[in-house]
Amino acid sequence: MSIARIQPNGRLSQAVAHAQTVYLTGQVGVEDQSIEEQTRSVLASIDRLLAAAGTDKSRILQAIVWLADRRDFAGMNAVWDKWVDPTNPPARSTGQMALLEPGLKVEITIVAATS
């Protein structure tokens, strides 16, 4: 079976597709924006990467959401709830952790089916 690497840069690929599954690296927004703006940016990146892998958000199997501050949970969910496919919601976990850049508020990692 072949492995397709999407947007590799020598250190990592933004996504890797193998065996009818695509794995996205953690997507982050633009520093120092609101949680809603960062979440919209992250979800737009996810949509683009899924399209590049030949799939879409209706095929997401798992989402892992990391928030720098748990108080941003409601703001992130407000954007997520408008974006997620309500008939095909993924298994999702959300946790709090220090993100690598101080202005980042959210990081989302996705695993999806490709066909």
C-alpha cells in the first residue's frame, strides 16, 4: 500500500494518507487572535487538508482538541458546532495544555477515512 504525504517540509507532513485513512498533524491558528478566530482558521486548514487527501469533514473519525486555557472551551465549541457535520460527528476529546507559542489558544488533530 502506498503512503501519500501532503505538504511535507523535511521535518513533518501536514497530513499523511495510508490504507484509506488520513492523519493530520495538529493544526493551529494565528497567534493573538480570539479563540473564535483561531478555531475558524484551524477548521479552514483542516478542510483544505482533508480536500487534498480526497475526503471531507463528514469522514472524520477522531478529533483531539487542545486548549491553552480551559476558559476558551465555550468559544471553541461555538465555532466547532457550526462547522462539524451534525449527522457524522467524530469521536472527540478536548484537553488543556500549554501550546508551544504563547499566543496560540487551540490546536486540533484529525484522523479521517479517505474512502
